[in-house]
Amino acid sequence: MQRLYMFMFLFFHAVVVHAVGPAVKNSGVSEKALRQSQPDYRLQKNETPTLIESEISDVPEITGPSLFINKIIVEGNSLLPEALIADIVEIGDGREMSLGELKFMVNRISHAYAKAGYVLVRAYLPQQEIVDGRVTIEVLQGKIASISASDSERYASDDIVESFNGLVGSDTLTADELQHSLLNLNDVVGISARSVLKAGVTTGATDMVVNVEEKRPYKISLDADNFGSEFTGENRYGVTALAGSMFTFGDELMFRGVTSNGEQNYINLLYRLPVIGLNTFVNASYVYSNQQLGSNLAPLKAKGDSNISTLSVSHYWKRTRSYEIAFDVGFSDRSYNNEQLGITTSDDHLANLFVGVKGFFDDSFRARTYYSVLLQAGLTGGDTSDPLNSRLNGRSDAVIGLVNLTRYQGVPVLDSYFVLKASGQWADRRVLSPDLYAAGGMGTVRGYPLAEIAGDNAVLISAEYIVPFPYKKSISLFTFIDHGATFVNEPLLGEKDKNITGAGFGVRVNIMPSNNSMPSVDLMATYATPVLGSQTPSDDSSSVFYLGGVVTY
């Protein structure tokens, strides 16, 4: 009889918890929602500054009388299609040409190589005797003969030069390959680097000097917002610290901590170790979070915690100023525990392998698109009969796909732009609560409580229009509309697909430091409300006013 009373008690309270609020009450969903709702205060990224400077001049001006030229022969080309070169030097059956015209043709060939990315290739007119109107243009495929680095107090020049391994001696070096290494070097915390190409001492040789500007080898930011849940604390306070090259050149150690005015705490430690130059990293991460539900659920003494350990390898495959492709592969071990009145109500343990690709690309429509695709496979058993599963008939061996797209679309009016987002999740079966995809709140659908709806599958879309007005880069006004839809696999009684839509407007203020000793300040205020007949929020609110800010030093 005592067991029956206990069962009825837990069943009753489980129904109450399910009925009175969104999915954020589960520790796994809550941890994920906290990460989703961390705002990005940054305005649209400025264009990457020039990384490569060249002190190698074009062919000098040539003057002289005109000659009748029958044919132009190009020697030494092995990198561009012969048809392209032939089109540049085509003169039909011959014609009168000045040496200035020949020089212009030579520079057109050099520029064709530069356009194709071959920054060290030069065409030139060698000394020659013109016989039967035949002129020879030679192509010199230059090489990097040496790489040196400017003096640096904090970083060894050998470490900086080593990040350009593979470039010395290459006669097919492209701007993309050089940019790849420079972008990797500029990612090192505390370094800003540019390269200068200079003529070497021998014909065709180029010397490269890497100029390094030292900055602080750490970054610290403090943030605060009211983006949280009424059950775990709406007001949240966070700190993020990042330090570079602590144990070896190019490594990173990051700490992120968040606490709320309720009973929620979050800690994330991440260490990144370069293993193949600055191109491949081993990443080790640990996340711990806990929460105790408040508001009208406080009498239940409901609480939960999460522990997530992740080991992964990330590799930059292609990287330039206009596009990037990187791969991730790794393993994660996750555990989630929830209690009510001191009794465990769910205890999930999930182990996953994952593989992903991410990056960005620019296009000719004044836009940059960021993307990430991740495929996750559960390794633990799919026992649906475990009474401590967080979700009835949920499985831990699901295959899950996640997609995120963000496009910054420039508009030729007032220097304004759109931020267009689309993301979603697909699961091949019914998942446990930590693998649900939630929508609602900052980061997903503004105007609704955090994690208002959740499902095995989900689609989120958002459109935001931003006008940097009246002060470019300091103040921006924006308006937006967000939509989220969740879909349930193998729905049980009372479960159904849901969708919500919110819209609103706001202002961002970005105060850049006047010098390196001053911090930057980013502030944001947003008003959002449900629209288009979307369902009434679970907290019966008609709108939400979000406030947030971050100070970065």
C-alpha cells in the first residue's frame, strides 16, 4: 500500500510539473536552453583587413618604337589554361605594336595569375632579338625562399614561422594557401599578424616577413540579462575568460560561468590544443549545471543536474577571407538527473559519437552565410522500459541531425542589412528529454518563455532587419520575426506538434574602446510579443521586454 501511495504521489506531481510550464523544467532541456539563449551582441562583422602586402613591383614601363608583330609566344606557363593565355596574346595575322602595348599584355598575363590566386607568378619580356616578328613572353613561377618574423617579446619567432610550414619552396603557392596560414595565426589569442612579400636575392625568389603585433593574451567579459526562465531565475549573470598560449603556442583555455537570481548555475571548461600546426586541434570540454525549480513549483523541491564531457578533433580544411570549411569529429558522455522531494524521478545517461562540418562563404550578393551541419549517433542502449527514463518510450540510441544557417545580407540603403536564420533538428526515433529540440525565448522565438515548446524534430526560422542609425557601428535599430515548430515522434496521449511565432523590435548600442586599456561595451533592449494568432504563452504574458549587456576587456 505504501508503494501505491508513493507511485500516486509521484504520478500526480509529474502531471502537475508537465502541465504548468515549458520543457525547461528538465535539467537536460534547461542546460541546452541556457546555451541557446546566450545572445550575440556583435554587429555585422567588418571585412577582414588586408593580410598580405607585396613590395614586388610590376614590369617597369617600357618605351620605344612600334614593331610589326606576327606572333606572341608565352613560355613557362603550367598553371593556367593555355586557352586563357592564348586569348590574352591573340593578335590575329599580326599588327603594329609598341613596346608599351607589349608591356600592357605582359601585365595582363601577370594579373590573370594573380586573379587565379598565384601571388608569386610574374610574366616579363626577356632580352631578345625579334626575328620574323615573333616575340617571346616568359612566365616566372616564383617561390618563397625564406620566412622570417618580426621581433616579439612574448612569442618565439620559430613558433610563428612554423605556422607557415609547407609554403617555403612551393612554386604553386596561391593567395588562398597563404591566407589560410595567416588566418590561423591571427586566431591565436594575443596576436595580430600580416605578411609582407619582398623580392629575394635570386631570380624568382620571394622572401616573406611576418609582422606581429602583440595584444593581450587573454579576454575577459562580464554579462547580465533577463533572458532566463521564471522557474530557474529570469536574471542571469555570467563571466567568460579566455587565455591563449598558456602551455604551448596557440593553445586556448576557456571558462564560462553563469548563475541566476533563482537556483541555476552553469560552468563550462574548454581546452584546445593544437596538434598539427594551427590547423588541427584536440578539444576537451566539461559542462556542469544544476537547477532547483522555483515559482509555483517550489513546494515540489524539484531539482536536477547535468554533467557533460566531450572530446573532439577539429580541422580547418579550407580557409580564406571569403570562405571557410572545417570538420569536427568527437565523442560526448552525458548524464542528467532530476529529483522531486528528494526522490529521483529521472536518470539519463547518453553517450554519442558525432561528426560535423561548419564554415562560411561570401557571395556576389553582398552577403556572407555561416553554416553548420552535425550528425550525432547514440551509443547507449535503447531500453524504453527503464522507469527512470526522462521520457516515456524515449531512446538514447537515436540518430540526430542538426543544421544551422545564418546569412548576413547587405542592403544598399543606409548601410543596413538582414540577418536571416534557419535551424532545425531531425531524429530518427523518439528521444529522451535531453535530446529534445526546444523553441521559445531569446535565441529561438522571442516573445515566449524559455523552451516553451519542444519536440523530437524542429524547425526554426528568423528574419531580422538592422539599421545602423543614427551613428554607424555604435547604435543600431532592428525589427524581427521568429517562428518555431516542433514535431513529436510516436506521440502519446496529449502530445502534439506545436508552433509559435513572435515579433518585435529593439536597439543595440556598441561602444568600442578608445584605446587598448579600455573595455568594449555592448547593450541590447528588445520588445517581443506573440503574433499571427500564435498560442498564448504558458505564463499568460502578452509580451516580453528583454534587457542584456556585456563588457569585454
